[in-house]
Amino acid sequence: MAKPPPSPAPPALLDQKFWRNFAKNVWEKKALVLKSVKSGLLEMTDAEIFELLVLYADRCRELNDPTGFKFFIDGFKAEEGDVLQVLPEKEDKSLLGYHTRMKAMFPDYCLVCDELLQVNLKKQPLLTEFTDELYRHVGFPNRFSEMGLYLGNYRKTPFGVHVDSCGVFSFPVAGVKRFRLWEPEYVKKNPSLDRAFKYDKHKKASQLLEVKPGDMAYWPSSAWHIAESDGSFSATWSLGVWVDQPHKEMVSNSLKNLLNEKIGAAGNKVTTAFKNLHSGSGEVSELPEAYRQSMELLKNLTAEELQETFLKSWMQHISMQGFKTIPSTAKKITAKSEVRLRSERSLILWQQSLTSKNKIYFCFGGVLVESKKSGGLMKLVKALNAGETCLVGAFLKSSSLTEELDSLQALTNAGALANS
């Protein structure tokens, strides 16, 4: 009797056990392929990706600006002015429909889009559910994560073997995707691999990953890689987590605004008055007055000023939820508006000023709003963060209504609120 076919492997669960093991043994160490992943992210089907792609393409056409899209023909990058002519349209009906239209014109093409997060409003909670767990276990990225899409029938990545400064999670939504990876030590010994398209003699030293819809691949930021294909159509979206910004840059960037504020107009001078540049022997031992004044300002910084500066910077950073961009809205807010949070996973962040009892800061999507301390606005934000739908005028005081509405409008423009 013939043996029965083997039972399908159970789905890979992205549970706490997985994330603990991933953080300890995989993250930034080695590549991974998971088959039949059970995750909300797999709801990002080819139909969902096509919808996002058309939304962003329509925006680009409206602005007459293809920024965020790249198009390659036979490995050569198309001019920006030509990209708008080959973007997906609603009439294509699907990724495969778009491919059919492109294939009739180009035997080898690749469309790249790295700005789908700007229109990912409906599916954003699924993405943040994934990244929240990732960040909880490996740490919050000092730079950002971004969502990218590659589709076409190209036989190799148009820019050859390369390395990015980001760890990559890859999710095919159409066709089979193959990635070939090399260790950085090997490429260092074989520099001809950099941007190479011909690498047969190096294949034995590589690792080959093969994934299909329902699977997930990951490789660390140090991995040199290239996608391969037999010319069949494939579409894959990815989450790239950039890990190229050290903590010292975060500290330096945080202090810029504080130093600019403290130094004031003197910081705008483009020449520096001096008495002596150096002694006759060439020794430099005397600072100009402008530097001595700056030193005094730095000496007088208080612990509260420094902590508030870092808190504001950190709040702005984490309010992006670890992403390069997040969907924004532009709805008009009035006292008669009924509003709620855009997503229960996207809270409006806030902090009381440490240097002024009458000042409070709110933040969403990287937008920092400074406001006079207001019990009404604070109660409204807390109610929204608790998941309530709120009538704006029931919370805000008439004496400061205009200012409070301006603050609320700024948060809404950043994407925090939706009209009920």
C-alpha cells in the first residue's frame, strides 16, 4: 500500500515563546524562515496590498510626484518623470492584473514602493501588534521601521548583491520568493560580490531562503543578499527595521533644540570676534567671548531642563510607534465634533512640563504640541485614550476654546483622531 501523504506542519505561532527565542537566538544573528505563519499580518493579502498600492499611486498622480516609487526595466532604473506612467491603477483590479499590463510592455520589470505606511490606516493595528511584540523583546529602534513592497517578474534584484542597515522581515503575497544570503565576513574577503549580478562561483558560500504566501523570512542587517526568480511573477512586502543609529546620536539630537533655545540670537552669528587666535609659538589657549558665554549657559542647565528635553525627544520618537511614517488625517475639529482615537493601539502621549507648572505637552505621530495646562483638554485626552467617544465641547473650556481646539486640531492632523 502507498504511504499516506505526510500531515501538514502545524502553523508557526508568533507567541511569547517564539519572541523570547527570536530575541535571544535569531535577532541580528542569523536568518530564519517560518512556514505557514499564524499572525494577523497574514491578513495582508494580495488584495489588501493592491488596495494600498493604488491608494498611494493615486496620491502620487494627484501631486504629480512619484516619490516613494522606483521602477526598473531590465535592471535599469526608470526616470522619475516616467514612473507615474507605469503605476498601478484601480482598473488593473489586482496585483496580477497590474502584472499582466506591465508584462505586455516590459519582459523584465520591478516596481518598488517604500511608502505604503502612509496609506495603511485600516491595517495599521495589525502591523503595530507585530512590532509592539518585536520591540518589547529586542528594544525600540533608534531610527525607524518602514514597510516596503517589491513586485514584478525580475530575475534578480535590480541593484545586485547588497547589504542594508536594517533587519528585514519578508512576507510574500503572490508567487514564490527566493533570497540568497552571504555572511559579511565572506563578502569582505570577496569584494567583487558587492552589487554583483553574476556570482555562480560564490553560491556554495550562500544560504538560500525560499518562501511563499503564508510564510515569513527574516535576515539580519549584516546579511548581504539578492532576490532571485525564474521570471515568474511575485509580490512581497517587507518590514525593514533600521539599526544604524547609535544612542549617542539620539542624545546629541535631543540636545540641539535646548542649546538653540539657550544660546538664542547669539547662536545665529556667522563670525566670531576674538582678541588673539594663538600665541607666537602657535599655542591656542584662549577662547573667544562667545564660547565663554556658551560655557556659562551650559553650566547653568538644571537637571529638570535636561530631563524635560530628553523626555520630549523620547516622547516624539516613540509617538511614531517605531515607524518612518504613519497615516495622517486632515479632518476639521470643532466643539461640536464627536471624536475617538483612530486606533486603540495608538494613544495620544502627554507629559507635564518639569520647568513650568502651567505647561503641558501632547504628542502624536512625531508632532509635539505645547499647551497651557488645561483640565478640560487633559480630561479629553485621558477619555480618548481610555477608548471613549467624546463630544469635544463637553470637555473644553469656553475661555480657552480656540487655543485648545488648535492643539486638538494639530493632533488630529497628525493622525490621532477620527470623527465618530
